[in-house]
Amino acid sequence: MTIEGFDQVLAAARTGAEWALTTLYRELQPKILRYLSAREPSEAEDLASEVWLDVAAGLHRFEGSEDGFRAWVFTIARRRVLDLRRRAVVRSAPVSTGAGGADRGVGNVEDEAMAAIGARAALASIMRLPPAQADVVLLRVLGDLSVNEVATIVGKRPGAVRVLQHRALRNLARILPEEGVTG
């Protein structure tokens, strides 16, 4: 994300300036929607709306850089997905409450994998990964977040995120040929 004059845009957005809010929305909405579509396809639009409501409500509290803002918005998006899943568990029959993706991690070489295959095929392949690995890949690639940012979002150490990323890449290397996708 590169917003010229980010500090001024953020300051204006805090005052409710429509042009500033539109700038932030246009920059992040496509990435947020892709992330949410990969995690919860049938709920992505609704979740994205919730994310932007949360952003608007918390904008006055945010302090940080442009990269920090992007990480903050993706943190909100991830929390909306987790909240949706918790609500679904509560509504359904009693289910054991496992980690629910608590050990989500981050990837690094995913950019190359994404470039080698089409976006739809990539998302389909990524969704075959264990949830923690898929979340890492999605946050790193779609969110364009660093290992440290993803570690903060998922509550893991950067080293654990790197391990999840490595496992995700190893699994993708196995999955892609099975699906007939070649680089």
C-alpha cells in the first residue's frame, strides 16, 4: 500500500473527510475482500462491511505508520472471521473448542507461487492447506504484511510464523502438481 501523504490522509479521515476515507477504502478494500473471500467465501461481503465499521469506530485511536495501519485493518479482518466461526460453533451442536486456527503463520516465497499460477487456482490451492498455513500465506501475500506484522496479528513468534510459512510452501509444492498446476 502506498498512499501519498498518508499522515495527512489519516488525519483527514479521523475528522470524517469523505475523500480521505474513500482513499483508505479504495486502497485496502480489494485486498481485504480477497482475504475474507478466501477465509469465508459466503460471508466475505458482510465481514468486509463489519471491518470497515470497526475501522471507522477505531480510527481516532490508531497511531502508527501506513504499514501499521494495513496490519491493524487486517487484524480486524482476521478477528471478524474468528468471531464468525465462534458464533457458528455456538449455534451448532456442541463441538470441542480447539485452537481454531490460533497457530496461524506467515509465508515469504508465496509471492513467487502466486505469480506462477492464476489467482483463482492459487486461492483454491491455498485453501487446501491447514488453516494456520493458509492464514499465513493469505496475510503475507494478500495483506502484504511482514513476518513480524503477521506474528503480531496471529499471536505467534516470528520464528513460528516462518516455520508455518515453510510448511505451507512445502505443502503447496506437493498440492500444485496434484492439481495439474505448473510454474
